[in-house]
Amino acid sequence: MSTPRHIGISIACSLERAYALLAPPEHFPLWASGLAGALRRAGDGWLADTPHGAMPVRFSPLNDYGVLDHWLSPPGQAEVYIPLRLLARDDGCELVLTLFRPPGVDDARFEADAAWMARDLAAAKAWLESQPAS
């Protein structure tokens, strides 16, 4: 069983506005560095261009619950599930990612991955808070 780590950041933006900006798959490359290469539609799904080739990516359907889960399918590896949620707060929202430690991943790699995800959440916060009010 993998060990989860919850990584969160407070955002000065309503949940509804944050979700409207974060949910479109084409917006993920604006803050998610793992998808910063080209992300393009491919049939009913999405493909991310990576140094190792095209990687299929699935996204949660649009919903009313702040769920932004996504799944990455690295070539030759098991699918990676990334739970990502927006939670309402009185003064904005919280963006929370759950990182699971896959079997065989050592402490140093897991900590590096957690730091990477924290940087991506900080990028999402900066991007959201820089958007003009609608």
C-alpha cells in the first residue's frame, strides 16, 4: 500500500472561479509543469508531449464538487492517478493534491516529487490570483 501525502495551498479566489479557470484541460500546462509541453486533443482524450514521447492524459469530467483529478499514462509504466481537489474557505479556497508513494520509490525521490507538486500548486495560486476579476 502506498503512503499518501496531502499537499495544499490557500488561494485568494473563490472555489467557483478557481474551478472555472483550472478545470479546462488546456489550462493545466499553464501551471502543471509535468504537462508544460504541448497538450493536445486526441480522439476522446488528451496527449501530452514529453521527452519520452506522447503520454495519454485523462481528466475528471466537469463537475460541481471541485474535483480536478487526472491520470497520466507514462509509456511503458503503470497509470499514475493524481487526486486534486478544490475546497471552499471563507476567504477563498484551498487547492489540495494527494501524492501517493508508489512501491519501490525511496524517501529522497518521494520528497523530491512532493516538492515538485508544491511548486506546481504555488504556480497555480500565482496564476489564479493574477487573473483579472470577471
